[in-house]
Amino acid sequence: MPRRVIRLKLSDETKTAQQLETVSSEYPDVSAGSYPVMQQPDGAGVLISLECKDKRHLECATARFLELIEGVGLVDCVVTVENDAQSILHDADEPAEQRTV
């Protein structure tokens, strides 16, 4: 299933809870999750995972989430948005296709 992983330099995943809830209610076919992580090479402390069979809905949900966190001043916390990530954690052997935001 297509997935986007948004890597954030945050230590508290609750800072994005409201925005994630909004995306989940606006895009009910998108599965969304937030995961705290430690000791990531890029400094990420929270990973947001969005999955959906419909790539168009996935892109819209990703854009909406980024818009919502920008509205509360958290867009500078975005490290990368990874497209079709196989794993939510970085694997040194197989990096995900990504774009830096």
C-alpha cells in the first residue's frame, strides 16, 4: 500500500495530534499514525505515517497535514517527506525516496 512518512524534529508527538485527527476525519480512507523515535541520524523524534490505496487521496492528505502543521508554526520541524517508504525507520542499506522540505 502506498505510504508517506513525514519525519519531524519534535520530541513530543502530541504537538501534531490535532492536525493528524483533522486529516483522519477529512480523509477516512487514509490510515494515519504517529510514532515517537529516538537516535535517528537526521534528528527526527516523531514519524508520521500516512497510508492509502488511492495515491491521489494520499497526496492530498499529505499536503493537508503539511498545511495544518504550517498553520501552527511546526513546518520548520519537517526533516523530510518520504515517498513509498518501505519502513518508517531509516534503514542504512536501503534509503527511501525522499524530498527535503
